[in-house]
Amino acid sequence: MEPRLTDIALYPEGLRWTFIIFIGVFLLWGIVGLIIAEVRDHVA
């Protein structure tokens, strides 16, 4: 059997998903913050 080179990742998939999750959590945090602010303003 001939030796062959190891597989090399084409791009950093883990870094990509980390960035996507960070942006998603940041957007969710912003939306929840706006909802809380609107409820507090409406109650006051």
C-alpha cells in the first residue's frame, strides 16, 4: 500500500460555526432586551 497525505480541512468549519452562534446569541440578546424595555415602558 502506498502512503498518502493526511486529509486537510478546506476551511475552518469550527470557527465558522462559533461565529454564527455568537452572532445568533447577540441578536437574540438584543431582541429580548428590546422586548423587556418595551414592557417596562408600557407598564410604567
